[in-house]
Amino acid sequence: MAGSRRATRRNGADASPLRLIAVAVILIGLVLVSLRLLPGSPFESSTAARWGDAGSSTSDRSTSAATDRSARQSAPAPTPSPSLEPLPFEAKDLKLDIKGWYSWSVLDRRTGKIIGSKNMDETNTTASMIKSWIVADYLRRADDAGEKPSDAKLADATRIIRDSDNTRAEQFYNLVGRDASIRRLISMCKLTDSSVAPDKGWSRTALSPRDTARLANCIATGTAAGPKWTKWLLNEMKLVRGAGDFGIRKAFPATEQKQIAIKNGWIDRTREQEMHINCLAIGDTWTMGVMVRYPIGMGYDYGMKNCQKITEALLRPGA
């Protein structure tokens, strides 16, 4: 029995240090856990911070997304390009009961697009229609030279445009260099079908309906007469009167006619035994050229009415 008690004491003595070590390890572990949970401790767990960062990142993405959506919603919608109002004319093949030759062309001043008859590049002698260019050339050149036309010269220009005065037109034609003026016309207004009649005078200048529409646009844009005199010239062309007031604008209602600038030409060509009738017009969004040629014995009135008839046939319904 004594031996047994001595053995037990030895075992107890041996086990006591082990228990102490185990208890110490447990206590140290508890202390470390406590320190990790204590805010501000150097042993504080970083897990919560990582979740917080992740949460912050998620919040940032959410806020950013909301801002982007708000920006997209508040941004103005793109404005669609406005479609242009159609011109008062329709492109079509005309089959009119007109004797002789006729041709027409319309230029859209907004786009530069040209429509016309299949023969719109064929030419006719211009007669008085070319006076619109002669006066424009004179006014532009005077301004380029720093000169102001006298009141007498402006009165002459008015007579040339409104009344188609031939004598004064010849005087102006000399002032602008005769054939050199027509070469400037072809170059400045970018004509492709027309030509000078060397030493044969202004009335023999050859223009096509297509180039007539281009000449009219050249006047309307200010290229022909220059910025100072374009408005003046267009106003004079709106005031054409007497025998020269016929053709294109007569196809429009009376209230609109006053806003359409014109210059027409008419002549009997005895050498060719033909009547040459030409019409030039400038509207707000368009320019137009119409030409007719037919036997001389049919008189002026036939061609003048046919310029109007061709225009009426091309007008859109309700235009």
C-alpha cells in the first residue's frame, strides 16, 4: 500500500507541471483572442476592414452607376436633322403640245442639286436675259475698284433690268470688257455648257437652262454682284415690268410673284428664222431656267406663254 501511495504521488507530481503548461497555453490563447477583438489593438483582426473596403467599393460602384444613369437621363436627346421642305417643282418628263424646242432646269439653292429636262445642257442665245449678268459684273467691279456708281449710272442700271433697255445695256457691256465679261461669267458662276459669241455681242451669248439656273444662283448668293450690290440688284429684278414681265413667275399666285426676281430674254433671229425666248427666275429656295425656240412666224407671245406653261406643268399640286 505504501508503495502504491508513493507511485501515485510521483505520477501526480509528474502531471502537475503538464497541467500548469496546458492551463498557461489556454490562458495565453484567451488573452490573444481578447486582444484581437479589442478595437485599436495591434492584434486587431483585419477581416472587418477588408469587408468594409469591399463594402465601400460596392458603394462606390453603386453611386457611380447612379450618377452615370442620371447623366444619361439628363443629357439632351440628339436633335434629328430637319428634313428640307420640298421645292415647289417636281422632276418629271414633260410631254406638252409645244412646237419647236424647249428645255428647263431647277437648282435647289439649299443643296446645289439640279433637276431638269434631259436636254437641259443644250443652249439657246440669251438675248436680254444676259443683262442680269452685265449689270452684276459692272456693280461688282466698281465696288472692287473702290468706286461708287453715280446716281445716273444706277438709274441706267435700273432701266436695263426693269425695262430691258438695249442702248444702255450696250454701254455697260463696253464698260465691263465685252467678251471678257462673258468669260468671267462662265468662270465665276461655274457654267459648264455655255460659251462666248466672239465679237457678236451680248445677245448672242449661248447659255443652257442648266447654266441659266446656275447664273441665277450666282446672282442670289452674291457672287455675281458682290456683297454690296446683290440686294439692290435682286430688288430691281423683282421690279421687272412691261414687256419683260412674263414666264416663270406668272405661274405663281399674284402675292408670291412680287417676291420672285426675274430677267427674261426674247428675240427674233432672222438668220435662223427662229424665235428665242428665255426665262430666268430666283425664288427663296430655288432658281430656274426655261428656254424655248420655234419658227419665227409664230411671234413672241407664243414663247412667252410657253415659259409659263412649262413652269405650271412642273409645279407640285398645291405648291
